[in-house]
Amino acid sequence: MMNKKSNRTILTIEDSGTFRNLIRMTLEFEGFKVIEASDGQSGLDLARRKTPDLIVLDLMMPGLDGLQVCQQLKASPGLQAIPIVLLSSSDDSDDIEACLQHGAQSYLMKPFRPTMLIDVVRQYLPPADTLVPAG
């Protein structure tokens, strides 16, 4: 079995501890380093300090919601290219469309299967052994 250790960091911004734990365990099992924030503002601060490779962002949070966080990330030099996967329990097509218009690459409905999260993350962060060295 391959060593799944990755040097890629994923930031999870999610107000539910239960979902944060599920996301962290799923991604760590796949070898990713996971950093976490429980609200939008601390998530933005962490993104600015750590520059993650991908962000998993809850849509509905108190304070700064996912759309506001997404807008600020996409307006921040050095952060706007980071892929964002939005999570929400809302199946409102207007919410989904707004997320995508504000720069999110993908949208997952809660509850989701861990394999769905891995599939979406792998779409934007393929395994290191599939990357072709530059040069």
C-alpha cells in the first residue's frame, strides 16, 4: 500500500464541530494536512496566514457566511486561485448559483458521503504521483 502522506493543506471553515471532524478524518485518511476554523472570519485569517491548497467552506454560518468569505477570498491577492468547495444543507438552486458566481469551484450537499468529498478534492488536487515534474 502506498504512503498517502501529502504536503497539501486543506482549510475547513465550518461552524459544526461534527462536520469539521468528519471532514478532517476523511481528508487526513487520504493523507492531507487539515487546518480548521469554526467561523468565517477566523477562516479568512487562517487562509491569509497559511495559504492552503484548497478550502472546504460551509455556506451557512453565523457572522460572515460562506458567500461573504468566498467573495473576500476571491478579492485577496495570493488567495483568489485557491479552489473552494462549498458545503450546504440548502438545495436552493439560487444559493448554488450564487456560490458558483462568487468563485466556488464546486458545491456539495450535506449530508454527503466521504467518498464524494474525496472525489471533489481530487478533482482539484490530484495525487502527487500523477503530477508531472516541471522542466
